[in-house]
Amino acid sequence: MAPDEDVTRADVAVVGAGMAGLAAAATAARAGRRVVIVDHRSPGGRARCDEVDGFTFNQGPRALYRSGAGRRVLDDLGVDWDTGGQPVLRGAMGRRDGRLHLLPQGPGSLLRTGLLGAADKVRVARLLGGIGRADQVSRAEGKTVREWVADVAPSPVVAELLHTLVRLTTYTDAPDVLDAAAAVANVQSGLDPGVSYIDGGWQSLVDGLLAAVTESGGQVLARRVDQVTSGETGATISTPDGHLSAASVVVAAGGPEAAARLLGRRPEGWDSIGPPATAACLELGLRLPPPTRVVLGLDEPLYLSTHCPPARLAPDGGAVVHAIRYQSDGEELSPDEQRAHLRAVVRQAGIGDDDVVTERFLARMVVATAIPTAAGGGLAGRPGTQVPGLPATFVAGDWVGPEGLLADAALASGADAGRRAAAMAATLTAA
């Protein structure tokens, strides 16, 4: 959509056109407010996709949790997400000591796997069957992932599997700081009802959200934002080409550091925000789906999954595979070393050089701008959408609000910030 270069006034200004900003703008526009999104980049942020030699690459592996807060926001905004399908997990393998073993997923694979002895097979079945129970969730409260695993895992091999499940469902390798209750919720959601890979990649969700904005009268202003000045009666968004005035503003540009720079201050309560989560990612466009579609590292933070099929991301008959290495705080491996680790997993999945049509390597991909920590109070300890001391200013992103991780947090906080900004704008414009 062509930007409207004549906009100088809005009811609600949204700084940032990622998933959180688009959800905020669509929600505020549907509430009847005049909404303008300001961002010098193309809408979508980290959810944008790239077309490479006929293959659609997300910026790393993207999965939508079918029972998550993000799905509910998309439903409310009329964005179709139920395309593509769920991962093909039959024959999924776990990698330990450089060797592949059948991963236990159900009664059949649990009986056949060589990863576990007889006693541990029974323990895993009991533990995973009750992981979502209230008593199990309560055992995670206030603990780090490592503390929780040590508390509930009856043996080292079961502990290894639990750490693998946490990495898989949170995209994070930070067991010494990640809040266990937040992780357990994602593990349970990932196990049942699971996740979906989306036809056309997450660009289709971006396009749907942008349509929800524009169909409700919202506009996009293609400018870089230098500063957001706000007070009790409104906000001014400063750009190199002039100023935009708004009754209320939602800052949804990047993580907490980016938001603090735009606001010119670090608001009260933001000191306990956790570190970012990152990963190295090798994206492959293949002639055919690989023999092994899923590999999870058990003693290394590695992951490989075939996203196409089920999602349509490749020419007919082709496939898209994502292999990632979750990065820990203070990561010491060089990009070349990490790429070598990923290539080893790719080869073990049965993918040869001749199978690869195109590829892309992302040496340091931001998965989450700030993870919820146990020391910071978990999800409940994250900043709220209302900026303390600035009643007309709101924030949104995957680091904001008490609900969900990853895109679930971005969409949920975006919708909440949009509702609050629309209500504040209505109050101020009526005064």
C-alpha cells in the first residue's frame, strides 16, 4: 500500500509495523479510531518472508500455536491462519552422541525407541501425560527451567528429554534463567493441540493483518521514527520529514531497548526484563522432502524440521527445511562452526548436496527480543502495555504483557495495546 505522506494527525499512532504493531493498529482501527502506522521498513518485521528461487523462506522456522493467544487475536481480526497443516512427526528422531534414535511420541514409538530403558519409558509416559495438570504447573512456578526439570525428572535421560521439549516449544536455550511456568505452558500447548505451519509462510499472516488495518481505514506512513514525545494529553512522533501528532501512541518497534530509545527513558519496572533469545538457522529449498523430516538434538541444542510439506512453501514436489542451533547467552561458537553443526544434522536427515536447490544461512536470528525470567516474575513480571507515568503511551511486543511467548505475546500485547490506545484516544478527543 502506498504511504500517505500528508498525514500529520491521528487518533492513534502505532510506531512499528511488525506483528504486534499490526495487531494494535487493526484493533484500534476496528474500534473506530483514525490510525496511522509509522515504519520505514516494509510491514511484517521478523514475520516477513523472502522468495528465493521459487521457495518461500520465513526468517527462521515459524509455527503458530493452535491454542495460543495469537490464534485468538487472528480470529478476532478475521485473519485466516488455518491453512497448511501440522508437522509430520512420524519417524521423528532424537540425536544423541552424533547418532539418531526414534523419538518417543506415543505408545508405539515409546515402546520401540532405544533412547529409554523400560523403567524410563513408564516414567516418560506418566510425566508427559500429566504435564498440563494444575499440580504439575504449580511445581514450575517461581523456578527456572533447570530447577523445574531437576524437581520433576526421575532420571538423567528423562531430564534430557524435558530440556529438549522446552527448547523445541520455546525456541530458547536458557534453562538457568527462563521461567519454568512459561515454558511448561508452551510445552503443553505444543504437545496438544500442537502447532501449524502456514501456507505462504508468515507473510500470509502479515498480509491478513495489514488488510485488517486498511479495510478499517488505517494508513501506513513510510518514515523512520527518531523520537516519541508523550504526555498526559497526547504524543508527538518525530521523523526526519516532520511530526505526527496523536491522541495516543503504541510503540511496537523492536524490543525493550528500542522502545526505551524512542521514548528517551527507561520506564519504571523495565529493569527486570530478560535477555534476548537467538539462534543460527540454515534454511534449505529441496527438490524432494527428506527421508527424515524431524531431528531434535538431545545433548546439543539442535533442531531440524520439514515445514513444506505440509505448508505450501515450495514448487510442486519440493520441500523447505529449517535447521537451527539455539544459541545460549555468551555463545562462543563462530558462525562457521555453527553452520558445520547444522550441516551434520542435515546430512543425517538424508539430505545430500544434490538435493538442495537453494539455501540461506542466518548466523544470528533473533527469536525473541526478551525472554521471561524466573527472577523477573515470569510472564506476570513482564511490563504491561501501559507505560508507567505516560497514560497516553503504550507498548507492545513479544516482551510485553502476561500472556504467551513469541508471536502469541506479540499479538496478544498488540491487541491489548490497541484497545487501550483507542479508548484513551476516545477520551482525549472527547474532552
